[in-house]
Amino acid sequence: MISENICRCVLSVGSYYKHPIGGVAQVLHSYSRYIYKPFRFVVTTKEGPLSSKIIRLIGAWLKFVWLCLFGGIRIVHLHGACYTSFWRKCIFIYTAKFLGKKVIFHSHGGEFAHFASGHRRAVGRALRSVDVIVALSHSWQEYFQKEFQHPAVIVIPNIVEEPHFTAVSERWKTPFEALFLGHFTPKKGIYDLLDVIHEHIDELRGRFILHIGGNGDSETLQQKIADYGITDVAHYEGWIKPEEKQLLFNRASLYMLPSYFEGLPISILEAMSYRLPILATTVGGIPEIVDNGKNGLLVTPGDKDALYSALTFFINHPDECRQMGEKSWQKVQQHLPENIEKALTGLYTELLRKKKRGSSL
């Protein structure tokens, strides 16, 4: 845990996290458990109708102002993504700077570059107002430095909790089981996976099972599985509770996430902590945690032939899967709570020491 004296000076701002849905909420949930005590936090949004979201945002801003004025807050740590999430955070960026606080913008958005390209002036103005930008990987750090010339962009990797291993049957068995966790949209590549299974169903049936968990347009997903006639190979699991996720990670032999956009996926880090090899794409910070040919295989987004070729490699080479899984475990160590705590403590200590805004860290 970060020291209580520092925690009381820091106010974090972001989405509802106590029952996490999505990667950002999962990060915040892990922070609340392992990093901060107390975790001083303002919730800016939660699932619900637009009217309730507007009311919550107004209430969040009022609470935020009160805490900044009277709560001993010196650092505001904003967790945001892109699109609506970023515009919400702008309200708090400018308010915090007006009130004389040090401001951190922690960028989680896998589509941030695409989003910012359409709003370059407004995004640049907001980012240049903050004291520090936290990026999830070195590639994202280079992006923020190059595109916005910000003097203080640092890397703090996403956090992953310690795994919970259970007594389950041998992983390296037939049928070979893989796992996908994420939002059910084309951008996550889930429909590419279904297309690959459908096209090669004769080769895969009886040898391979894909477990699909997450949220989003589940009706379209299930209809696609039914229309393809692959319900015996592609298993829809729905939204997965923590204990169910642990069981699936323990059963799986491979984790698959063929996304088109990513920051640094929590789900891949979780899979790595369970000693799984990874089949993913060359986007965002993924190549920094998946070393192609070492702890997984990377393909170009949308390349279904390469996706199938990589999948069959894993199915046909269980020994290599084991070895890649062990390398995943070795690489994920830097993302465990102890190391994230050290990085955040260093950041906060440096900001509390600084008297002038704009000096680089």
C-alpha cells in the first residue's frame, strides 16, 4: 500500500469500479484493493440512462470541488479513455488547475490516437494543461511525446492481481480450449474468430473449443454462432463473475484477443498471470507484453488466414504452449501490485515535491 499520508493528498477520478465492467474499472478496482488506503475517489459515470448520468456528473463535480477546497487534496489523478470519457475529464482537468492542484491524466484509451486526430486542438490544449501524462506502454509514451510535445509523459503499466490457481484437469488435452474476454464488437476481433471457426469447422470440430465471455451486443454474437452452426465449438459464456473467470483461466490452454485497437489489455495480463500463451494482434501496447514467438504469437488485425495458422500452431504444439505460458508468467511480474505501488509512490512523491508546474519528471 502507498503510505496513508500520500493517499490522503491524492484524489482519483474515474468511472464506477466496485463491480468492474471493462478494463479501466478493473484497474481501479485493483487499485482500491492493493494500492491505496484510503482510496479517495470521485465517480464520474456509471451505467444507466442519460438523465442519471448527467445528474451523477454534476454531483461528482460538486464533490470534487469541495474535496479540492477543503479535503487536503494536492494531486488529482484522472483516469480516462477517449470520446465522451475524455471530455468528461476535461471538466475536472480545468477545474483542478484553476484550484491550483497538480494534475495527472492517466490514459487508458486504446483508440486515443484515432479520437485525438479529429479533435487535435482541443485535446492538445487539455493535455498541455496537465502536469503529467501516464501512458500504459512505451509506444503510447512515444505517441504522447511526439504528438503533443508534453514534457512529462511516464509509463506505468496496468496492474494485474495475483492469480488464483485451482485443481483442474490437465490443460494440454483434447479438445484444446481457448478463451476470449472482451466487449462484443468487431473492434475486438471476436467476429474474426467466429469467421475463422466457421471457415475451418471441419478441421476444428472435436479438437478445439473457444469460450467467449464479456459484455456488449450478446444477441448478435449468439445469433452469429447459431447461424454458423458452431455452438459446439464456440461457447457463449455471457458476463463472467470473478470466480467463473478464474475457473476459465485455469481450464484454458490459450488466450485470444485479435483486437483492432488496444491500450494495454488487462485481460491479456490476467491470462499471462495464469501462465497462458497469447494469440493477439500488433496494436497498442500489446507487442510490449507479448513477445512474438516467445510467450505468444502476434498477427495483423483482420488477417484471418494468419489467425487460423497461429491457432493451429498452438493446437498442434502443446509443449511449446507450456513453454510460452511460463514466459508469460515471467513477463507479467512487472505488472503485479508491488511494482505498480512503487511506480505510483515515486510519481506522487515527485509531484508533491515540485513547486512549479511544467517541470519534467
